[in-house]
Amino acid sequence: MRKLALSAALGLLSACAQTTTPAQPPQVAASCAAPLKPALELNLYFGRNIEGSGEVSERQWAEFVASEVTPRFPDGLSILNVAGQSRNSANQTLRERTKLLIVVVFDAPAHRAKVQAIVEAYNRRFSQIAVFQVERAVCAGV
């Protein structure tokens, strides 16, 4: 993903969400009303533009999810199509179709290695430089 900052909806979301650095891991929700449990929501934004060669196709995306994402998060996930937008170093607005992967984990911080492997695989496979990530504490359950 080429320096992807997302549309206005992401701007609102990121204003509320907790972003993380390796030095400051996110905290799961302190207390939740039963039957919900403390968890961590992971949002990964995968830009689909491939510089100089089009975009990641639906077939390529499906193969990536099947080979890299599902084995690491077999209990479930959600994928949405969103419109991505960023500003480059020449102050030009760039737009690209984007996949938003949402996963809720109860094993924080054990998810970190899985997320890193997914990001590295995507960047390598589709010549990307980054995947935008948001993590936030939530209460979740079925």
C-alpha cells in the first residue's frame, strides 16, 4: 500500500482508535459486561494498487486470504471493500481501492507475530511498502 491514509471515515475512526508502536502495546478492555470478554480489534488496510502493474485482483486477494490470513486466524474475520486515499510527497491526492480486514482476538499480544507475517507476505507478494494498521480494545463475544 503506497502511504495509504483512508477516506473521511477512517479519519474519524483513527481519531478514536488506539494506534500502537512496539514500545506501547495496546491494552484489552479492562472490564466487560457478561457474556462479553475483553478483546482486541485489529483493522488492517490493504491498498490494492501495484505501482506500474495495475491492481491486486479479486482472485489474487482471495488466494492471499486463503494462504496467508485464514491459516493464522481460522476462527473468523471480516473483509470489507473501502475507498483509500493518501497524499504523496508532491502533495497530490492518490486514491485506491482497498481491502479492510477486521479480526477480533482474545489472545493479545500473541496475535502480533501472525499480523506481522501477513503484512510481510502482502508487501512481498504485491510489491507494497506498508499496510495501515489500527488496534483498539473492545468487549466481544457470541
